[in-house]
Amino acid sequence: MALINLFLLCFLFLISGPIVQAACNGHDELCSRQYSNVSFVGAHDCPFVGPLPQQNQGWSVTEQLDNGIRFLQGQTHRAPITGTLNFCHTSCYLENGGPVRDFLTTVKTWLDANPNEVVTLLIVNGDFVPVTDFENEFEGSGITYYTFTPPVSPLAINAWPTLQELITAGTRLVVFLDYGADVSKVPYILDEFAYFFETPYSQTDPTFSQCKIDRPSNATASGRMYLVNHTLNVNLLDLGILIPDRENAATTNSPASIKAQADLCSGLYGRNPNVMLLDFVDQGDVIGAENGLNAL
């Protein structure tokens, strides 16, 4: 019987060819790449969708994921009256993107349907709420099933698993919090600035002619991944009120513009950015830009 089974397996292999492993984040060549050696384009303030000045995206979160975005960032605040933890832009009175739990449920639904994708969340803790408050929202959404917990914290930049290892383990959601993370309490919500440095935000220079370290203060690039804020703003009526530059988003998000700043940064730090954070990811060829960075 064993010989018959072996014969059948060989026959199936011959008629079907070798079993081809599914691509990782859509690309075979990324499967063997460590997470810390992959470049992502990210959606800045991803839950704030619409045509108004305080809204940063044109696609819904699901549409962002469907169109290749694998790094989602958003700012949170306590909602007045209800007290729920919501994605809100500066204030929930200005722009309320809804409860964090609803957002996480949306991402979980997408991950359920896309088993070969690794997604990263960067959460801005605008009200400095305890990390356990975020844990409640993760637990309530059911998405903790997918979260990655490093074997040690902080994990060295050269010790990250590959995308394939994350996928195989089922830990396909990497979560960072800018302020208030405490892995002794919630081990899967990682301290952003233990792992990343960021370049300045609120840029009004369309040439993005600098790539200095802005946060954390007094940080060095050694041992950290890094995030480039490639988001362009306009100074409304020269009043010091900055709003996202929707009109020029296609140019800002062009491969040429993204590559130019990425080249400037890589010249300083000896490696490509890990994240290029963008407004209006529905404008320009952002995935083409990402592919170019990962091909280098």
C-alpha cells in the first residue's frame, strides 16, 4: 500500500508540476526577506477618508489594503461623551474615524481573506492612554490571533523573521504604538521608537530636500528601522494652518518623488527606508514606487 501511495504522489507531481508556494505580500522575492529589510509605502492617517481638508485618504481602509497598502497609520483619541477609544484627527470634534475596535475588525476581516499578507499598524496614542486600553480593543476585535510577539524585546534589527516565517507562523500583524507601549503588559504592542526613527512631518517643501532624524530626540540611526514622512502640506492662507496637499498628491506620490527622497535618505543611512508614509495613496503610482525600492 505504501508503494502504491508513493507511486500516486509521484504521478500527481509529474502531471501537475512542483507545488508553488504563494507569494508573500504579492512577491515571491519578498518571502525570504527579513521584515526589517522590506520597504513599505504606508497610508498616513488611514482612517480619515473623504474630500474635506482634515481628511488624508481617498480610499477606505479595505480599499487601501485591496490595492496593496500593507502599512496603516492612524491617530487615536478618547471620544467625548461615549469615552470610546476612536481614531480621531487631532480632536474627535474635528474628524472622527470611528472606534478603534471597528477599525481592527475591518483589518481582521481582510487578513482572514488574505492568508499570505503581512500588515503593519502604527497607532498614534494622542491622549497617552494606557496600553491596556488598546489591548481591550484588540481582544474585543479578535485580531490578537494574528499579532506578532517578538521572542525578546526589543528585537535586534537583524533578528526579525522573514515575511514567510511570519506568514507560516500565522503572526501576520505587526503592531507599533508611538507612546505608552509596555511589552511587560501587552507584549504584541511594540514601542515604535525602540524600533524606528522618523524624519520630520508637516513638510511644505515639495522637493523633500532633507532626511534628518526628528523623533525620537537625540536618536541615532544605528540599529533602528526608519520611517520617512513623505506627506506634503500647504499653509492655508499663510496662517500657519497646515492641511494635506491633495491637489499635488499625484506628483508627491509619483515613483520619481518617492525615489528621490528615499535616495537622499539611503545616502545618509546606508539603507533604504523601511516606510515611506503617504497621504492620498489612491493618487500616483505608490505601489510602483514600493516595488522599485524593494528591487534595489
